Amino acid sequence: MKTQLLPTLITGLTRSWRILVMAALLGLAACSTAPPQGITAVTPFDVKRYEGQWFEVARMDHSFERGMSDVSARYRVQADGSVQVINRGFDVQKNDWKEAVGRALFTGDPTTASLKVSFFGPFYGGYHVVALDQQAYQWAMVVGPDRDYVWILARDKQLSPAVREPLLAQAKALGIAVDKLIWVAQTRQDK
């Protein structure tokens, strides 16, 4: 009986070990902080001008924002050079506001808009501003660790067609599936 139990334990440990390694590799891939291949972050970039409130105009669908409307982000530079990130949105199903506070760090030179952001302790994901109104800092397009993480942000709750259409053309040229973007309703007054 003991001799039959040992191969079963080894097989179980081997299978568990394989699952653990696969989960770790998937986790590392999901937490990539580098821009997707072929995508370059904006430079020059001035984080002080980027500070403040931005409204989410469009995004790709993800579980952490699913069913959310009236989403906004507020960025504030901290004394240590990090950036506090406060994401806020209205959960339509729960009929309540939700908020998440995170921390962003530059991945290199702070004049390049490539950061890593974390809302979950030591786990960071890429945050790369790939298009930006560099004159007035009124709109931006952000890409995460891959082309499935995309946000179009603006200082106002909507973008004019004169801004939106060239931005979508640029996104499409970067290999982003613009037909999958969700256009975010911005109708509620933030509490």
C-alpha cells in the first residue's frame, strides 16, 4: 500500500508544480510593464501637465471595469516622484460608486510616458501614453501591457469628431481593434 501511495503523491506534486509554474508564467505575462511590441510611448512628456482629472471616453472591455459608467481617473504626483492614481466609476448593477487607488512609477526616463501602475501591492502592469495632445494636454490614448488594454481619456466628458476620428485612425494603425472599444457614458454627477 505504501508503494502505491508514493507514485500517486509524486504524480500529484508534479501536476501541482506544473499548475503553479503555469500560473506564475501567466501572472508575469499579465503584469508586463513594457509597451507592446511596435508601440512607443510619447516623448517628451510632462507629468505635472498630465496631473489632474481625466474622463474615460472609451476603453476595451475588462472584468474590472465591466458595467461601469462615468469612469474617471485622477493623477497626482507625490513627493517621492511616484504618481497617485485614483480610478472612480459608477457600477450600474450595484447602483453605487466604486473607487480604486493605485501607484504609478516611471519605467525609465520621466520625460517618456511609460509607467507601471499597481492597484494590488507588488503587482504592476504597463501604462503607456501612446497619443497625447502635447500642446494643451486635453486628450490621451493609453495602452497597457498589450493591445487589449486601451483607454481613450479626455479632460472633457466627450471628444469632438475632429479629435476622435484621427485618434481612432492612429489606434487602428497601431493594431488596436477599434471596433471593440466601449464608448463610456458620462452622464452622472460625481459625488
